Amino acid sequence: MISVILPTLNAARMLPRALSPLVEGVAHGIVRQVIVSDGGSRDETLEIADAAGCDMVTGEAGRTAQMRAGVTLAKAPWLLFLPATTALAPGWPNEVERFLTHPNARERAAVFKLVFAGDGRGADLAWARFRTRWLKLPYAAQGLLISRALYDVIGGYGDDIARRIGGRRLHALEAEAVTQREAVRESSGV
């Protein structure tokens, strides 16, 4: 059902944390494939991805280029873009299944609720939630679940993908995406 695409660059330290919760999605039968799109790692990132059974593609570094490269390997009708700095909280497949069974799901996209590892609160988190709920401009750290059909209609991945999806088609899931505060500061958006 879902092809998960993780862009990586020297992510050996973080990748196991991002991959581990995806096992729950495999057990639920909703994760069909995990793709690591690497931008030239010089650490053990590719060895870890290979040991975990991920499909892999390497190419130009940069989120947009890596996401687009990952999509070229995707076999499922749904795409989940997820940074290697983010781990989905337990129970996430149930929330995703509810979203996927909505009658108009293929015409919408979804992001996870942002949570910071460790401290959990603060101005950065409040701002991130405001951006998601009211401005409809989530951070990349929140992940993005989108049907391949909608992805193709809007012209693929780019820095402005949330704007092209449009606020009316962007759904905020209750399932949490746990990330480091620094990961949000370094990313502009989905």
C-alpha cells in the first residue's frame, strides 16, 4: 500500500531509529516497501539500509532531488516521505489506515503531529503546530503521506509541495512524528 521514502546523507546514527517503527507498518500490511534515497553518504548508512532490506538509490544530495529519486523506485500507490531524523510513534499504522479508508483519501495528503524528542514543548513546537494547523505549511520532519495519483497531478516533490497540495487537501493526523528540535530548525517545510 505504501512506499516509504527516506532521504539520507551520513545518517547511520539516526537511520535505525527511523526504520524501527516502520516494522509496525509492515506487520499491519500497510508498508510495502522502504526506499533509502542517499545523497552520497560516507558512513555506514547504506550498509544499515541494506541490512534492513531497504531498496536503495543514490544520487545528488538535496531533499528535493533525493525524494524525486526515491519515487522512481516506488511500487505502491501511496508515498510516505519521511526524514531519517524522524521516527513515527507507536500506533501510527492505525491512524494511517483510518486516513487511507476515507472516501476522498486519494485526493488528499496527510502529515503527522510533530513532537520533539526529549523536551516535548516550547515555542518551536507551538510555532510548528500553528504552521500546520492554520497556515497549512508543515515541516518536512512531520512526514508527508500522499497518493501517487495526487503526487503526479501536482507535479512531484519540490520545496513548495505543501502549497501545491493546498490547505483544503492537507490533513493533520493525530499520530506523532518524533524528531530532534534541530531537524525542524534546519528544514523549511515539506
